[in-house]
Amino acid sequence: MRTDFVLKAPPMGWNSWNTFYDQISDELIRSTADAMVEKGLAEAGYEYVIIDDCWSQKTRDGEGNLVPDPVKFPHGMKDLADYVHGKGLKLGIYSCCGVHTCAGYPGSFEHEFQDARLFADWGIDYLKYDNCFHPSTLASETLYRRMNLALRASGRDILLAACQWGRDEVHSWIRSTGAHTFRSTIDIQDSWRSIEQIALSQLDKQAFAGPGCYNDMDILVAGMYGKGLNPETSIGGCSDTEYQTHFLLWAMMQSPLIIGCSLTDMNETTRTLLTNRDVIAVNQDPEGRGCHKLSTYGSPDAFILVRQLAGGDLAIGFFNFGDAPALTELHFWDLGLPLGAGFGLSFHDCMTHEDLGLQRESFSRRLPAHGSALYRCRLEAVR
Ligand code: GLA
């Protein structure tokens, strides 16, 4: 068996868990797929509609197959996949390498090849594969390898999204399992502190992600505003400034961009943010290099991330994690451009889409508390 699937950029899509928790249904997935197209998200690059935990019955059938909950999914998964595919989108589903999923539904342990075949028959394109309830005698590493082989044996191109929460130094071995993405942290919450904590914890893991296998910093909380049925995620909400910083960090750090708010109720501010093409282009950059962190003069709570892009451009992000406004300042010699090199950097603002022209030796930007800015920069000769 062989499949031709090579992941060339972080996957983009939507996942049911943050907002809808166990209240998922055929209708929700269809209306989300409709909204993904109608609201311009599909055009911006979002393609996976992912059903998280709680979609199946609590027991397998007589042949050991997983069975969709007949109340939530009365038309079955194949019919749903056909609908989603008809929109030009892809369908994702969830299982777990243990005997149960995290919410107590049947997991795929010792059913890996059977489940992979069933998912392939349904037309599933993405499998989020969690890490709860696996036998203590088997490393989850072994179980991720198993599911990867099972998916390959199914003959269908199915993205394997490992959800291992950053345990057991997952970044160091996950690429060799064949997984396409790996969750690197505990579950995100709709709060600034959670965003900050996840981002800071992954800055030293940048070298481990790139084409083929990306570091999944978890589902986006942008646009949730503290709403949602998941009591573990929905704990207060963030400001639009904080959601922007969240999105720019995930984009710069090459995380999959998986939206977690309701697409049907999404407001225009959220839609504009999540469809920002300049930001998405940085996230999807084909060269897939990680970013590095620079300190900024003045504020200890602010920092700069720099990323080399295909074609020679640089993405430069300014982030203020402090609770007060801060001036962030980049001196170009800190990123390898000495005075007297004869080159400066032209700056394009990814949020306003303005060209700011050639900057010679430095660039500074005042940011609000928890604020951010992102620029696409190009080397230019100084005359
Ligand atoms: C774990 C995962 C979450 C979600 C739930 C479902 O906590 O990390 O993203 O999938 O399980 O039960």
C-alpha cells in the first residue's frame, strides 16, 4: 500500500471541541462547512472540518466497529463526508490510542487497523489521535507508530494529528512516527494567561517543526469571547488585542490554524483577523523554518520573533506580553544586518497591509498591553 500524502504547510481548519464540547451533530458540521465557504474562510485556506470527541456510541457493534451516535449523526459519517467534500472541504474525526477516548467513548487500542479502514471507507481525511487511557505497559510512541501504519494500510490519504500534550519529549520522536502534527501542550483555555503560557513553552521547540510534521499549539480560541459549552476551555475570554496576538504567534510559530469558535456566529473582527492573507502566508510559508527570538530594548516583557521566509523575505513579529504598553525596538544588527552593510529593510505591515518603505538601521513600534505587530520585510540597498 502507498499513499502520496506529504504535508507541505500547517493544516488549517475548524474543530468542534472548544465551543461545542459534546454537543455535536450532523447539522452543526454541515452548517460549519457551509459557513467556512460562505464567510471566505475556505478561500483563505481553511479546509478541514474536524469532529472532536463524543461522536460515537459508547460501545462498538457486534463486529467490533465504531458506530456514530444515531441521534447526533443520523445519516452516518459517509453521507456527512460526501456533503463536506461537495463543498470542496475535508472531514476530520477523532479517536484515541487508548481503550477509551478522553471523554470515555471507545478508543482505538487493538482496533487500529479496523478503525483506520472504517475511517477510510467513510471518506475521512484527518484523524486527531489522542493519548488517554493507554495501557501503562506500552509507550504512546509505539501506539502512534501503529496508527500511522494502520492509516497507510487503509490506502487513503489521512492526516494523522497526534495529540500527546507535549509529554515524553514528544517533539524529539514524533516526526519518525509518520504523524503530520503533534500537540505540544496541555489543552488551551480562552484566556490570555493560557495563550502566553503555550507560546512561551514552545519557543525553544522551533527547530523540531517544519514540512512533514508541524507543532500543534492547540485549537485557536480567537473569537470565543468566553462563550462556548466546554467548561474547561471557556473561562473568561480575551480582548480583540489579545486574540490578534494569539493568532500572530500561532502563525509565526507554524502551528496548525484550527479555528475553535463558532463559524456561524463569528463576528466581523474575528473573520477579518482569521482570514488575513498576509498573516496566513507567513504561517503557510513553504520553506517551513522556525523563528528565533530577540530581546527588545526597553521592555523586559516584550520580544521579537524573526523568521526566514521562502524567496528571501523575513517575517518580523513584535510582541508585548507585559500588562502595560511598551515601546518595542529592533536594531537590525541583532538579526545579522550590520551597520555599513549597505542594506536596510523595507517593511510591509501585515495587519494594515501598508508598505512602510525602507528602514535603515532600526524599527520601533509602540504596543498596547498584550499587543502585537507583524511585518513582512525585504532586504533593500541603501542609496
Ligand atoms: C483531550 C485533548 C482535547 C480534546 C479532548 C476530548 O483533552 O487534548 O483537545 O480532544 O481530549 O476529550
